[in-house]
Amino acid sequence: MTAKKSCDQRSARSAKNDALPLDEILVGDCVEAMNRLPAGSVDLVFADPPYNLQLRGALKRPNESVVDAVDDAWDQFSSFEAYDRFSRDWLAAARRVLKPNGALWVIGSYHNIFRVGSVLQDLDFWVLNDIIWRKTNPMPNFRGKRFTNAHETLIWAAKSDTSKVTFNYEAMKALNDDLQMRSDWTLPICTGTERLKDAEGRKAHPTQKPEALLYRVLLSTTNPGDVVLDPFFGSGSTGATAKRMGRHFIGIEREQVYADYAMDRIEDVVPLEEPSLSITRPKRAAPRVPFGTLVERLMIRPGTTLWSANRRHSAQVLADGTIAAGGISGSIHKIGALVQGAEACNGWTFWHVEKRGKLAAIDTWRTRIRAEIAEVA
């Protein structure tokens, strides 16, 4: 059974994608639904399973008002053994639908994350990182008998130890003001207008995750067009973020009421325009362009003088794409290192060409060629 379909996010699909219920919410048991999907068909699984909070009685504030806690039937299990069986079943089903280079994220609290982590390692997932989501506005500990529980844990795991998973390191570094993104993420819980409400103004779903959290997950470990499966779709944070970021989603949700809330929410999402989906890529991922290509295309002509940025060093371009300085010829990197007395040199950024009295790095022309290659691809 399928909730209302989103018609906005339809693009050309591969043959395998044609067999997938892209951008739909499947209502029913997550294991049964995943077992109906083709094996090796999704790029990423993001799972927010029941936490098995084991609440005993109503949770009250000091003024005796009752806290709106997670006490729904779907979060209740008869024993730890029952929860472990549940975890093993859904993780095995998720593993089957992942592509060989696919990955899985699972989020939980101290109630369940250690048990889930043990099961996923038993199933041969390869743990890559654990991420601490530190909440800037956590719910206080009303009874005053424990520390305030101010974080949740996410596990990022590859399908196997040989999987070549997507990790957009440079993009995450750029997102973090050019510093390496750490494994502790400080973000607020879902509040305000982002929090879905029912007709009486109550929370539509008790464990709605903030889109900012999903944004980091999808930006770091997926690319536009990838298929993201969420087997515990809930209020649809994964689907809303995926649609906004140009990814496909497949949602599975047991409760029809949550599926309806989620699809209504997703249908209101406006996807980002194609140019804005571009991210910072590592330079090693760019196509290799020899300096000789610039020479043979006469973008930089033989006989041209190259200069260092401070004009202290110079070299002459030769017809075969090498450069010469002090009677020695070689690559732009070798001669750049030689004139500086250094062990190594990035010739693309070291050498410059004079144009109208100003120096421009030769890397400017390499960038143009790479852009041409990208257009053809």
C-alpha cells in the first residue's frame, strides 16, 4: 500500500531505478517492504529505529504536569532479546538492498545504540565513524536523578570493509569554515515551525529529527540522484531533505497517519536548483590535464616566459610542454622545485603568465579545460 505520490522529483532513471518506488512512502512492515525491493538497489540507508526507551509509568515535571514522552506501542518490546531479533531482521534486510559500495546510518540513544551497533557488526557491516549529535536545547532531566541526556549517537557504516563509500570530505570541510568536520555535531532539536503539529497543536510525531541533521548526513555521504532508503520514515525528515537536495527517497512507515503527515510535508518542499547542488570536490577527483595540453592548444605558447608570483624566478615554455630555467628543462613541477631549492612544488599554482601587466596562475587555463571536459561528460 502506497501513500500519495510526490510528482515533483521525477528524472531520468537507470533500468534498476525503474523497478524502485522512488519518492514514495510504502506503508507497512519495514522488513517485508525491504524484502520486496531489488537487491543491491539503494545507495544509502538512514535508519531511525524505535529506541526501546523502557519507560515505566508517566514522566512528570516538578509541577506534576505530564511530559509528552515516547510511550507509543511501536517503541515497546517485551525484552532485550526481542529488540535484538527486531534489529537483526531489519539490518539484514537493509544490507540486502544496499549496493556493494553503499552505506548505512543509524541513530539512537543510550537505550538502544549499543545493541544495534553489536548486531550490525555481527552482520559484517564495517563501522566508519560514530557521530555525537550534541543538542543545543535538550529536554531537561525532570527527576534530577541522572545527567541531562543531551546527545544522541549516529553510527555510519559501510556494507563491507571493501566498500568504496561516498564521502564528500571537501564539501564538509567547506561547510565547517574550511576546518575538518569533526565527529561531534552541535545542532538544536526540532522545534518551532519545522515541528509538525496535529489539528490540536500537539506534536504529530514524538521523535521528529531536524532537517539540519539530515542535511549533514546527505551532503557528506550521497550525491545528487542517489537513492536514500529510510525504513522508519516517521514524519519524513529524510524525504523532505532528500527532495530539497536532489536525491531520491524511498520511505517505509508502519503507521498510515505518519505517512500522510510526511507526504503532505514533502509535497510542500521546493527542490534546490541544479547549479546550487554543486559541492566542493577534491582536486584529485578532477580530470588530469597535462601542461602540454595547454601548449599544444596554444593557450600558452612555446617561448612564453613563466614567472613566480613574486617575479623572483622565471622559466621559458618549450614546444614539448616542458619548461627551462638555468639551462635545465623539465616539468612545471620539477623546475618549480629546482629554482626554489625545494623537494617538491605544485607548478600549477607556482608558475604564472603575464597578461596586460598582471600575473595569472597557469592553473586558470587548466580549470577552463576541466570545465570543457565536464560539459562533454
